[in-house]
Amino acid sequence: MRRLLGLVLLAIVLAATALAQSSPEEKVPPGENDRSIAAVYSGVAERIVGAALVDDRASRRLEWLSDHIGNRLSGSPQLDLAIAWALREMERDGLENVHKEKAMVPCWVRGHESAELVSPTKRPLVMLGLGMSTGTPPEGITADVVVVRSFDELEAQGEKCKGKIVLYNAPFTSYGETVQYRVQGASRAAKLGAVAALVRSVTAVSLRSPHTGTLHYAEDQPRIPAAAITIEDAETLARLQARGERVRVTLKMEAKMLPDVESANVVAEVRGSERPDEIVLVGGHLDSWDVGTGSMDDGGGIAVSWEAVRLVKRLGLRPRRTLRVVLFTNEENGTRGALAYKDAHASELAKHVLAIESDSGVARPTGFGAGKAASPAARAAFKEIASLLRGLGADRIGEDGGGADIAPLMKEGVLGMELSADGSHYFDIHHTQADTFDKIDRTSLSMCSACMGVMAYIVADLPERVR
């Protein structure tokens, strides 16, 4: 009850803030000649926002997923449970055309793993094997460590890397720039004869917490084991090397690949009233890494996408076009779900008006990113719709739109967009044991649901298709 009253008060404050921020002309009720998007849809936007802020279904649903099912790596029984649960719950919500669509996904198993500094002193290193990594022999790999801070430093080491374990101690600048060491590092080291690779976790903040994530092996290089270690341990090894001491580590990993297994995307809709063959898609990915509970990445993303469509249904709204929610499988280590969706819907991709992804966390929303492919007319429409979210502080339309699961659609010409949220602390817990429900702010989650609902519904209901 306390949270409900708090959200009601928040809704009132945000509405007042929006009014205060508007120009005098905006405060005057629009006349019959005012047919702007903001004027036509202000009432329905208020209904969606209000419903989202006083309904805690999304947070309760995410809490249940996190606490009862937990992490959901592709090919795992937990992901199968999550798929079955989502289908049941969508049916209970009264959504239409609820079904799953088959996707074959990789099955990578972590197994037991450890890393230990054995020289010049002995101590355990906190580590997480990288997704899709091969394992070590049962006795592990014991070798000297070569610490580098960049690929340029790696190349400068040349033959010195042969028979060694390469550690990339690359400080975090941005995720897009720093993640290259996790993704490419093993094969770049193997090319120079390294027997294993370690990578400093891709984060700026650490409480001795390792961050996993997938790697990509180059087809023309040996596949060597690879793992992430903490910032603290990476810095320790770097200091030892800088003092001229011999740094030696034992790495043990049971990681292995099993044959592909069947998984599925989960799909549900609110069917369009006039142009049901035209589609506005919202979604995120249901799978997660096998650590933590995948609450932020991407349990929150699926919760707000799902809730956006459920709210439209609950409010009795019926847009002109079909509003479709997709919970994608296998984003983390293969994007097979995204590719399966593209293939299964190849004949109707031209009818996809917009695809909105939520996979950047569900902290306080700031707006949306619309890909650079968006036309000036489309961007103008998005900005006008976003103006209805000014009271939530979510009226920004950036040029950084997209996402891993909608990328295959965007390559086929579908307009893509992402929900943007405050990312100040997203990478603190990204791909770690700490990605758990306690990191979710329930009010921010409700606000994200409101933003997704307003943007998706209005685009789906506009008289003319956004192009």
C-alpha cells in the first residue's frame, strides 16, 4: 500500500512538472485544428502512464522470475522453465496469438573452474570462464603470464607470448571499446602462441567481482581457454610483472560445448483493428548468463516490454496496427533467437513498422534511441511522441538506437529503436553474480513500462505509417 500511494503521488508530481515545463500555448486545450500527434494522443498517453505507475505487475513478475527460476542460460532447464512460465502468464493476461517459435540454440556448459596465482606467491584468483570458451586439460594449464594493456602491446610482445597465458589488463573506457578484449582476445593471443587468455572484467567498478560474457573464436586460430578475472586481481598481476617478478598462474576449466538444443522465442499480441498485418514489435531477451538471476540483463527488459503490451490490453485500447511482444531466446551467446525470428517472419518484414528493444537496463528512463536510418519525418514523429513523456524525464530521442535482437530486422530495413535508461551503474553488475532483483528500482521499472507503452501504442495507432 505504501508503494501504491507513493506511485500515485509520483504520477501527480510528474503531471504537474510536465505542465510547468510546457509553454503557455501548450497549456491551452488544443482546438479542432490542432491535429499534432501530441495533441491527439495526450489523453491516451496519460492513461498509459497513470496505469503503469500504479500497477506493480511488472515488478512482481520480474521478482518471481528472478527468485523462482533464476539465471537462464541457453540450453539450460531454467530457460525452458522460463519459456513455459511466460506462455502461461501471457495467456492469463488475455493477450492474443500467444505462442512459441522454435529456435535451435548452442548449449555451453561451464562446469567447475578455478584460477590460482602460484608464483611469486600463492593465492586464488576470482574468475569466471568466458562463454563459449573451451576447457583446459583435467590437470589445468600452468604457465607464466604476460600482462598487456592493449592489442598494440600484445603485438609488441610477439614471440614472448608463446606458451604463456596472456592477460589483457585494459582499463574500462566504454563498453563498446573495452569489450573487444573479451570478444577477440583469445584468438589474438592464440595467434602468437599463447596457451590461454585472461581478461580484466569489462567494468569500471569492482568489489572483486568478475564479469563473464561471450567470446568469438577466429576460425583460423587454435581455440584456447579464456576467462575473466577481477580488476583487483588484474592490477595485482600487472604490479608483479612491473617489478620484474615471474608471474605464474594455474587455470582449470571444465567448460565444454554440447550439441545444439531446441529453444523458443515467446510471442504474444494485441491485434490491430484496421491494419493487423502491420506490426510494431517490442521486446528483450529471456535468456541470461548462468550467474546471478539475470534480473537487469535482461529480465527487466522483457518485463517492461511485456507490461507495455499488457497495459494496452488492460486499458481496452486497440491500435490500428498489431502490437507484438517478443521474448527472444539466446541473445547472450549466439543471437539464434533473433535470427530465427527474422527467418520465420521473412514474408512480413516489410510490414514491420518499428521494432523497439529494451536491453540496456531498467533504471530511470531517459527516452529512446532511434537508429540513424530513421528518416527526418520519422524522427520528428518520435520526438513529438516523446514530448508526452517529458514529465517522466524521458523525452530524449537520440541516434544510438538498435539492439542485438532487432539487429537482423534492421539489416532487412525495419526501423529500429531502443529504450534508453540511466546507465550509470549498469555495467557495475553486468554479467555478474550481482545481477539480482535487489538491484531493480520498482518505480523506475514502472516508468520504463510507461515509456514503452506510450511509444509503441501511438506508433501502432497513427493514421499514417511512420517511415
